[in-house]
Amino acid sequence: MREFDVIVIGSGAGMSIAANAVGIGLRVALVDHGPLGGTCLNNGCIPSKVLLYPADVVRQLQDAATVGVAAPRPRIDFARVMRRMRSYVDEGREEMERGVARTEALTWYRDTGEFVGDYTMKVGAETITAPKIIIAAGARTLVPPIEGLEAVGYLDNVSVLRLARAPRSLAIIGGGFIAAEYAHFFSAVGCQTIVLERNPRILKGEEPEISEIVQRRLGRYVDIRVNHEVVRVEKSHGGKMVTAIDRADDKVYQFKVEEIMVAAGRRSNADLLKPERAGVRTDGRGWIVVNEYLETTKPNVWAMGDAIGKHMFRHTANYEADIVWTNAFGDHKHQMDYHAVPHAVFTHPQVGSVGMTQAQAEQAGFKIMVGMARYMDVAKGYAMGELDTLVKVIVEQKTGRILGCHIAGPEAAILVQAITYLMHAGDQDYMPLALAQTIHPALSEVVVHAFGNLAPVGGVHEHDHAHEHDNEGNGDRDHKT
């Protein structure tokens, strides 16, 4: 049995903990069957966004007529786009591998490990142990039990990146982040794309108004079928036949496509590790159970990232890694703070969100104010011809504390980030926006307008801050629609 000071399972955000541990002189075992870098680098955030930017350009050209620009019909060089993506990913991974190879105190076990007892794992032919273990094993595609699916075959977020050419037609099973982003990409490259979502709307975790905008705008290019549950898949004359039931009226529909992609959710990789053998408990859906300090049910074993199923974003995993490092190797324990976790969906249009939805705030018992604005309410939004967009903000009535912000429209991820900073600063209220000058004319004005339109929901307005400020200075007046 080989002894280490710490075992890190997973080379995504877990790599930062491994690097920190090596930096203070510890002997580290890194357990990951590969590829090095985890989901984000290899088949998640980074490669998908490299693919999605060309899709954004295509849609901008197609929408240019709105502002008086006649653009030629765009054509994507699919092979070049894929090569560019793979090159960037490969360079990043190879750089990490060279760094690991040069680090004597770090041993990389390129296999899937299993717990065989307390603080002990079997990896390949070797058994290793350490007094501290960090689980950052990630997640994988959740494959629904659909008749014929395994036999017929399907793409997922990993295999889709290996395509040499775009399929002529594609059915995407699911309506979440991955489905919305790849529907945007494949429809933009000329693939006839169908989204089959069993829920009443796509992006079901977003504000209803945000989901509706995405469904309308993406629906110009993608056949989006909500309330459609796929029940069977079979081969059909050189293609694949997908059978779905409309849950609204029980009618059966069939869709013949060249290829199928499964994007119906994620499942934790925890089961691969046999965590129960080490006293690490998982919940009914297989996610690793942790407390507010990211401690598992086994002392000196921590878990983080997608494997715990809380907020499955790389930036959240990075933050969790900082907390785990502090709690595992520092003098004082720190709690995780999930009150303002931002995220974006890079579909058409882009979505940015942070904090609670209106329904979540009301369910939590807050008396709230809600404000909304459209991009067309400000000069820059009008200049861009952005007709179907929204900024929605939720604020606590009495204090002005920002509870949530939700945006559908260009640069939504950038716009919502400013609100994320406010939700972590001072009193977490929106007064800095009200008091500050906002560049005019700029798209950021639409966020200020949303806060300026705040109105109480379900009660008397109790907010007593003077929050209406004219931020336009001596500039031109905004065009109002």
C-alpha cells in the first residue's frame, strides 16, 4: 500500500487543491482516468463556447436586416470550427499534463479508483491511502431509460465534439442548458434541429419570462416541442426514428432524423467510486451529501463540484475548491455561500442569471419588489434592434437588498455579473447603481432601468431609500418604446 498526505479525486477544479498541496510540501495522489482537466476543459464550458461563438455570428448576420444591414447568407466551415475548438482544448490539456509530469510530489493515477475501506482506494493494481481525501469526481450524462436508445446509439456532450461533419438533422432529447446551447449551434450550421423536452417549457429553472423569450427566439430556427416525452427510438432507413408522446393531449408523434443527442440531465460520478465503502453517504439521486463546510459524512473527506450536484458550474467549483482548501488545511473553517451564484446559457438569445427567481423569493417568505425593462427601453438596445429581450430584478422591499437578476438578450452574462458583485458587497442593495453614473448610451443602462421600474408585489411598498436618479447626464435622451 502506498501512502500519501492527500488524495484528490478529479482533475478539474480539484487540480487547484492538488497544486496547493504540492506547494506546501505534501505528497499528493491525483486519481483521474482522464482526460486531464475535467469536464470544463475537455467537453464542457470551453469547447462548447468555442463552437457557440460562430453560431452567434451567424445569428447576428441573419438579424442584421432589423437595423438596415443586408448581409449575405452566412456559411460555417464546420471542419474548421471543430479543428479550432480541438486545438485549443488539446493545447490546454497538454500543458497541464506537462506540468503534472514535472511535479515529483504529485502522482497521477490514470484510472478510475474505488474505495475499499476507510481512507483507502484501489486504483488499477495499486492500493493507496491518505489521511485526507477530496472528491471532485464530476458528473456524466444522465441517460433516460428510453426503449431502443442504447441499441440505436446517441451523441452526448462528449461524443458530439468528435463529429467530423454536422448531421443533416438532429433530435435533442432534453431542454436544459446543454440542449439549448447545442440547439443554437447545430441550427446555425444548417442542421435541421428538433428539441424534445418533457417539461412545459425549456430552461425550466429560469424565470418563466426568460424561458418564453428563448423559446420564441430560438424557436425561429429550431423546432422546439415542449411537453414531449420520448418513449422509443429505432433505426429507420438510414436514419433514426424518435417516437414521443405529447403529455398535453397524449398524441403520439414521430420524428425521423440522422442523429440523436441526449441532453436530459447529469448524474454524479460518485457511484463509480463506491463511496459507501468509505462511509461517504450519497442521497437518493446519487449526489454526495455534504454540509455547509463541504464535509462529507466521513471525517477528513470533503466533496465539491458537480459530484455534489448543487450548482454545476466551473466557477462555483473553483469557489468550492477554495473553501475545501481552507477547511482541510487552514486554521479556521469557512461555510459555503450560495446566495448569489451566477450562471449563463449561451443560446439564442443569451441568458444570464444570479440569485433567486421571483417564485423562490416568494416561497422563502420575502416581501419583494420586481422591476423589468426591455433592451429597447434604452438607446443602445434600440440601436441594436433588440425587440424581444428582458431584464428582471427582484429586491427585498424593506431593505432594497438584491435577491435576484435575470436577463435574456445579448451580453446577458456580462450584464448580470455587475449585479453579482453588488450582491456580495456592503448591504447587498442596489443603491450603488442608483447613485453611480451609468455610461450613456450603453447597454448597461437597461439594468438601471429595471431597478428604476421596481414595484411592490403582494403588499405595500415599504422601501424607504431614495432610489430614482437620472444617470443620463447631458447626453441624448433614451428612445422609449
